[in-house]
Amino acid sequence: MKIRNWRRKISLSLASMGMVAPIAVHAAPLNSNLVINPGFENVDLGVTSFYNAPQILDWISTIPGFAYSHDLSGVLVPDFANGGPLSSGGHWYFTPGNGGNSSLVDALVQDIDVSAGPTAEAISSGNASFNLSAFFSTYSDQADRAFIQANFLDSGATSVGSAMISSPISPALATWTEFSANGTLPAATKTIRLSSWGEVFEGSGGSPDGYTTMYRSLYP
């Protein structure tokens, strides 16, 4: 499991009348990413897994997530992802196999509060759109997959809709490739739960080598 991480990675943006108005605990300005640590650049070098991969911070999970390096950062943490880094690359990218983040149940997760301010007004009026984007890669010729899912939750934490992006079933990605989804948020949305994980391609065995990196900006 190996993947590259760039300064622009998973992105989740909301827009109303052509303007983005993220409202969350981390109070993002207009036209900025709603995701905290979207490029997996914030890591704990003191907690490591296989190949000295450091633990990813700012995301929660039943199983910790770990990162490989684009540039041998940390204690020479390797880069196993197919394809070279983007021009604005960072140091790290998410490798689901090192921690066992191999299903939605064990995914890296973060909740984004959109229950107040201009964003909430746009959502409740049915005029808020979203854009979800991420880059995926894999290892060698393996066709393991990576997934990003956004669940739209109401005030009772019940899902009122969702969106997902993933790498294709086959063939294996030869380089970092961007996938995206967009649409209109359900009017009852109060929280967006973002989940990131990988899955082993059917019949290939082992742990998932589907890598993910996210945008720092919600808009490419």
C-alpha cells in the first residue's frame, strides 16, 4: 500500500449562487476547503506502522490511519504509489492497508458542521451545491480500490443522502488520477460526515493498496 499526497488533495466544497460559504467549528473562509488536514500532512512521527509510516492526525477511526511519503520524509518512509507526485505535492498520502482501514466501518472519518451561518441558510433553502474531489492511485499492477464517501446527516444524525467517489474496479491506476462528484445538498443537512478507506480487489488477497490524497481547496 503506497500513495502520494499533494498540497491539493481531497476537497469538499459547498456553494450557493456561485460563492462558497463553509461554516464549521474551524470557520473556513469563502472558497476554502471544508476538510481539516485534507492532504494528510499533519502526522505523528512518534507513532508508526509498517515501513515507519506515521499516524495521520485530525481524522478519527476505530483503527488509526497511516501515511506513506512522496519524498522519503520521516525515517525514510517509502513511496509505493504509481505515478509521480503533482506539481504542488506535500510529504504524505493515506495508505489504508497499514492500519487496516479496509471498509466503511473502519474508515478514517471527520464530521463537518454546516448547521449555522450563510451555509446553513443556503442548504435549508435547497440552493447549496457540493463538490467532492480526490486523487487516487495504487501499487504496481494491483487493482485495489480507494473510496471517499460524504454522508449528509440531519439534526438527529440520520443520513438524508450521500455521495461517493472511488478508483475504478479495473484496471489498476497507472498514476494519480482525480475523481469527483457534485450535486445539491439535501435541505435537512446539518453535518457532513466524510469517510476515507480502501478495499482489496476481489481475489487479490493481502491488504488494500488503494491510496488517497485530497485537495486543500474545495475548488480545483
